[in-house]
Amino acid sequence: MSSHHDSPYRVSHDDHAMTLTDADAPVGRLDWRLESGIVYVDYVHVDPARRGHGLGARLVDAAADYARQTGRRLVPLCGFARRVLHGDPRYQDLLADD
């Protein structure tokens, strides 16, 4: 996926969420769950003051990177994630039948 090495934003994840931070302050979150080898993207939220700058797409991109690196597929349940993933040909190989 895309590289953001020069960005002040960082994505970290645990077993249920990916968190986007700016100088250690959370600015966005992607809630996900893993079931039967499928990554279900439940919800993407970005701080309203920071919307419109591609941060939500960056979280979806991080979920796609995770799925690709771990050999999993994605099912976007969140409408925003669905638009991002279905609208970009880079993600088509990751989409499971939903």
C-alpha cells in the first residue's frame, strides 16, 4: 500500500482496533475483528476536526496491509471502509465475499 514514512501520523493496532495518532494523541480508530481468518472492518472513526484529510483512508490502508501481510481477506461492514476498499483496484484481491 502507500508509504507514509514522512508523516507525523502513526498507526498501531491490537486485537480489536487500529489507532491513528498524531504526536501520541489519538485522532482516528478502525474497529475490527478476526473470525475464521477474515478481517471484518466494523467501524472507522476520525476526529471531526481532522476529517477530509485522508486519515480514515489511511486507517483502511493499514487494515489492508495487515490482511495482506497475514494472508487474510477483508469484509468491510462499515460504509466508509466499503467505499474505500471497493473503490480502489489495489484492494480487490483482499476482498472476501460479503
